[in-house]
Amino acid sequence: MKRYSPIDLCPLPAVDLGNIEMPTDGLLKKRAAFCTRQFVKGSACRDFYQSLTSASLSDKQPIQCPFGFSAYRFTLGGNQIVLTGFVPFPRAGGESERQRAKDYPDSKIALDNIERMVASLQAAESARVDSIAEHLKKYPSALHEVRKLNRTIKQEAERLCRTQRPSDPDAADGSLVSIWKSAELMTYQFGILELIANETLAELPLKTPSQIYRIFDKCAHIYDLTATDKRIAIDLGGDSPVALVCDKTFPIIPTVLIENAIKYSTPQETILIRIKSDPKRKNCHISVQNIAPHSPALTNIMAKGVRGTKGGLGVGLYLANLVAKQHGSYLEVSREPLGANKEMFTFSLDLPTL
């Protein structure tokens, strides 16, 4: 089944700048035959769309392509999307534009109509995300029962692994370990679902003194199951810091950051988790770093509904930041170019410690 993408609802031909391919057909207007020919003819079209990924460009401004059509970049679900293959009114000008308007008279569209289309798309995507969250709120009791069943599976699988290999349960029969770790993963995902359904959980008090390293280490070992072509490493600087946490919500931070790094990392690269304690300042610096293919800049990456290039509900980083704020901190993200096609992403926070 094809994964849903907001680009599927665009009324005009469109390009997702996170995955530049030939423009898709719009719901109301198909891609012009001229665009199809030019896209496969050389690199001019692809280079043009690549140039639109620049963070210095302003959204919602028509930009003329090398062949006379115009493009209109905007943000939808956290992705940079371009409506393309149209001739705007007022005109941008030029002989190529005049020829495209002559050859494709139905491509002439007033800019205020483009703006209304975009506003409607953004409102629909926001409503979609909100409706999913509202839907989840209706099933807390069902979620509770499923969590109980998963807990039983996890405990039984762990017992069998420890019985088989008391000194090293992770080295027990592979099938048993897989069941155990999968159930652990489900536990973390249920925590995220519960917070989606009830964000007031991020207002609970911090009561549990916990070793931050142990929480991240446990999460990393569990996610080793899914990071089959990547390596997760943890670097501890100094002693393992201890902080007061809410044990119901805090594991969401490592869960989201590690899962996000696995999803977007380049195969065979190392995902590096750093935990550095600063006893004098009574805090610790936590970062999760991964190398990924170059992608266009996302705006408001911590906002609800903002999705990366590989889909999802667009709530993971929003919830992780919500939990970070609960713990007296906030998430930051930085990116560092590594040549033409790769960059290093670092998500970090500074956590108060005891």
C-alpha cells in the first residue's frame, strides 16, 4: 500500500523538495507534456528544484523555472513542497513564459488563487494531525488493556531468556530475544501514544532519581534490534549523572531521538549518543548525533504536525520537546554539512541534575 503523503492532495503538479523527482500530477491539473520531456532530457529541471531547497529563499513567492513556468514553494506537514507547471498572474515576464502560456492556456492561474490553494492544504493537513490525536483520546481503556498484554509478553520472554542464559540473557535464543526486545519497543511506543492522547502527562512532577546513562543505554540496546545496518554507540563523559525525572514520560526523549536517528541515518554510519556531566553547574549535556543524506531545511521542526521526509504523524519531536520542558530543558537541533551529499544532525538538551 502506498504511504500517504500530503503531496497527493495538491491540486497542481507538485514536487517534494525532500525527494526531488518528476512533478506529480495535480488533482485538478496534470503535469504538462512539456515538463515531462524537459525533466528527462537533462538536469536543468532537477537542478532548478534543488536550488529551491535553499534556506535563504522566501516561501510563497513565485519563482520562474528555466523554461517559463513558475514554481511556488511552501511548507506542508514540515516538508518543503513546490506547486509547479503554472503561469502566474501577474506575469513574471519573458519570452519563455509567453510561449508556455500560449501552448498551455489552462496553466494560467492568478497568484491569489494559488495562495488560497496553499492555505486550504495547510489547514487540511493540520486538521488531519489533530483528528488522529483526538481519535486516540477516545481509546484510553483499550490502550491500557493492550499495554497489560504486552507487559505479560515482555516479562515472560525476559524470564525465558534469563533462564536460558542467566549471566547474559541477551545471548539467549535469537527468537526469544527478538520477542523480548520487540515487546520492550512496544512499551516505549505505548508511552508515546499515551502522551499523544493526554498531553497533561507532561505536567506530572519529577519524583524519581534516575541515572540518565542507564535510561539511554537501555533504550539504545533495545533499538539495536531495528538498527540492523547502523551502529549505536554511547559516549559517557565523567560519572553517570543522576536527575529527578518523571519515569512515565522521560523515556520518550531517548525513544524519539534514537528512533529518529535510525530512520534518517545513512546505512553503515554510527549513531552517537553523548552524555557529559558537569557537576559544578549541576547539569548534564545530552546529544544524539547521526549522519544523513542532505535534505532541505525544515521549519518549526519541534512543532506538532511537522514531519520529516520519511513520513510519520509529525508528533515525535514535539512530544520529546514537551517532555524536555517538563524536565526543565528544551531540545535544540543543529546540522553541519559534510560534503555535497551528507550532513551531521545533532539533537541535544541540557538537563538539571542532582
